[in-house]
Amino acid sequence: MYEPSRAHRGTSVHSVAEQDAAADGYPHRSREEELDIRLAGHLTALLTVTDELRVLAPSPDLDTAAHRLATQVDRLRGAPPQRAEPTSRRAVAEHVEALHRRAHTLAGNALVVATAREDVPGEALAAARMEAHAEALGL
């Protein structure tokens, strides 16, 4: 049978965890800060795939999406994202389709985090990108 520790009787596990966190001397982030970091990471990954698609299958929609993604990452991180050169310049249908699938998944991940964070601009952007990549895939 479980018997609670006498030393912690009357205190919640959350207050004990907070005391332990304060005592360890390490800075801790809030839930909101953690969600900001996760959302910025998902949007940065989506931007990388979008940049790759812009080279392989250029379109004004992808240019606009890349600009909006970079703006949101800048808003969340306080600095513009670093952008890499795309790895391939040869458009192979299977590769383009795989990139759209990856982008669709990343946009879905970003949508989940943006919703948890209650970030309306992030939600709108992620949902729009999911829809665009679903359309490109014929879903």
C-alpha cells in the first residue's frame, strides 16, 4: 500500500517540483516559452521544405508562403531564420511529391502546437499550408 511521505504531507507534487526547480539553480522556461520554441522549430522546418519546393516547382504561392513563414519565425524567435540553399535543382516528380508530403506533415505539427499555444496567426498560416500541400497531393 502507498503511504505519502511525511515530509511532503499537505503540499502538492507541483509545489515540491517548483521548489526543486528553484533550488537547482538552472533557468526554467514557461510552457508558453516552450511552445514558442516548438512552433518556431516546426515553422522553420516547413520553411526549409518550402524553399526546396520553390526551386523545384516555382510558384508565386510558394514565394508568398516562404515570406509568411519567415515572418512568423522572426516574430517567435525575435530574429529572422537562417535559410539554407536547396540541395537539388532537378525536379523529379517523386521527389516533389515527397516534399509536399513532408510539408503537409510539418504544417500539421505546426498547427497542433499553434492551437495549443492559442497563436491565431500561426494557426492560420499552418492550416493554409496544410491545405495547399494537400491540394498539391490531390488529397
